[in-house]
Amino acid sequence: MSQTRENTPVIRSLLETDLYKFTMHQPMLHAMPTNQAEYRFVCRNTPEFPLAELATEVNEQLDALCALRFKEDELAYLAGLRYIRSDYIDFLRLFQFQRRFITVFTQGDSLRITAKGPQVHVMGFEIFVLAIVNELYFRRLTQERGGQEVFLQEGRKRLQTKIAQLRDYAPSTPLRHPFEFFDFGVRRRFSGEWQAEMVQTLAREVPQYFKGTSNVLLAKECNLVPIGTMAHEYLQTFQATGVQLKGFQKAALETWVQEYRGDLGTALTDVVGMDAFLADFDLYFAKLFDGLRHDSGDPVVWGEKALAHYAKLKIDANTKRLVFSDGLDVPTALQLHQHFANRVQTGFGIGTNLSNDTGLRPLNIVMKLVSCNGQPTAKLSDTPGKTLCEDATFLAYLRQVFDVHAN
């Protein structure tokens, strides 16, 4: 395998992406099929070698991606998820990524990737692009440092340490709600091969704690629950779709409710910060949604704000779930569980620390929505450095509308 690994396609199936790309795609197709959007790739840290050197290989991988179609067994799997509608399956049966909508170029040492076109045709590129860049990067890096097997062995060793931490977990007092975690690692993984091995190992060794993966292909192959609801791009899109900016979060949540009618009830809270989100998350939404997902800011502060909000609305938080997914490792997840699990159900989505902990420093790469229908979009993160917007005027206006101060 090691002799041919360097030349193999990174992506082997259009299911090899996060579930939320499908669960966002469906309501976008139904509610906003004519949207035009632009997504851009960004590397937030300094790689070991210039990513620009990967441009040719990335182009080759995108050619291979754009040749893929959904297979009938893959469509049958998606159709078996009760929240996926038959007309969406019919659309996917015809779907194929269009190469003309995605461009790769270099700017100095930087790799630039832009996907621009009809949103329902370009939004799916994100996870595949991130997985491709990551795997090409680590193929080259490990080739220079003794081969991938050296780092896979280190990854296995570290994974066993995490499994031991889980098996040893014994809260100081009995907790009302159990510890459950999921793999959220497609976008930052060391390789597809390693993610598959990691997921299979966790499913075998700690099934009492490991409850699913965001990788739809692995969920299918390993008979696990696919995990995911919405990401920032879904809510950001509503900043540019004709509703008043002040009402974009409510419009996004209402569209979700109408699409899924009780399924997939975990709302993402940090597109304009937790405080601004809770101001919109009134009794109606708080009753309809099963819970909230944390992706930036102090997780304890965030969780306490969520619990206080439920208490103010006289909702029993034990009927709700808080999902934590921001840069977690196993010890942090266990600490958060011990802090919250007597008062609310919890879930923990662990990404990079599971799928890319092999002894090499991971890339911090994203591919984010930067504009929709010719208008800028933005994320006002609760974590300094995660705020995303290329239009300073729009960013200032968004802060003013939601009374969010620069951090």
C-alpha cells in the first residue's frame, strides 16, 4: 500500500464528507436554489513547507473529485435517513461537481482555492478541499521523515492513551447524564486511512462512549450514527438573502424548523456570538430545538449562559443537550462532562485531536463562505482570531446591529 499511496485519490466517495453538508444542502436547495456564493480557502498557521507547492496535485485531486457520482447504494443509505427527502435524493442522483466552479492558484508561498458559482453546486467543495490539502500535505511531509507508518504507529499509541483515559473515567459523584462523544475529524485528518482506523478502533474499544461520526461514508461502512446539523455557512447565508440583517438568525432557524420539523435539532450559536444568539433564541425556538452547539469562546461560560437562558424561559435543561466541538481533546471533554452532566445532556465532537494526532503539527485550514448574492457575509466569533469577513464596512455594520464589540 505504501508504494501506491502517493498516487491514490484522496476522496473515494461523495459520501466522504460531513453529514451537515447534506443537511444544509437540502434546505438550501428547497429555499434558496438560485443563490450565488463564493467560498475561499485559508491557512491560519504556518506550514512546514509552502502549500503553494501542492497546487498541481490539488488540481489533479479536484479533477478526480469532479468525476465522481453518487452510487445507488450510497443514495439508498441517505434515503434511509428519515430527514432526507426523496426529491433531494433525486437531485443527488443527477449531481456532479463542476470543475469550472473551483479554481486553484498560488500567491507567493500561499495556496489559494476559490469556489464560486451557484451555492447548491459549490457549497459541497469545502470538506473535500480541506481533506485533499491535508492528506497531500502529510503524504509529502511523512515521505521526507521516514514514511507514514512511523506516524501511524505514533497515532495508534496516542489513541490507546485516549482509550485508557475513557476507560478510567470515574466522576467523583454519579452524574445524571452519560458521557458520549463523536468523531468530527474529516476536515483536519491526517489521512482517510487513519480516520477509518481510528473510528473502527473507538467503535470496537469504547462503544459505551463512542456514539458516531460526522463522516457519512464511515458511518455507513461501520454501522455508526452519522452526526451533524448545521455549520456557520448556513446561518451566514441568511445575511444576504433579502431579510433584514437584524433578523437573519431567526430566519435561518425558522427555515430549519420548517425543513426538518423536529429532526436535527441542534442549533449553532456563534455566528454573531452567544449573547446575540440567545437574544434571538426565544421560547419558540428554545422549545423546538433539542439543544445548542458550542464552537468558540470559553465552553464553561458558554454552557452556563445556555443553562441560564433555559432557566429564564422555565425550560428543564435536562430535556436539552449541549454539544461541545471547539478544539476538544478527551481530558477536556471529560472535564466539561463532569461540570455539566448533572444539569443537561451533553455531547462532544472531537476533531483534530482524534483524526490528526500523530506527532506532526496539524494544519489550521478552513474554507469559508465570504459572499452570497454579491453581498459580504461574516462570522463574529466568540474566540479572537476566528472572526471571518473580508469587508471591514460590513463587519462594522454587523457589530453595530448586534451590539457586538471587537475582541
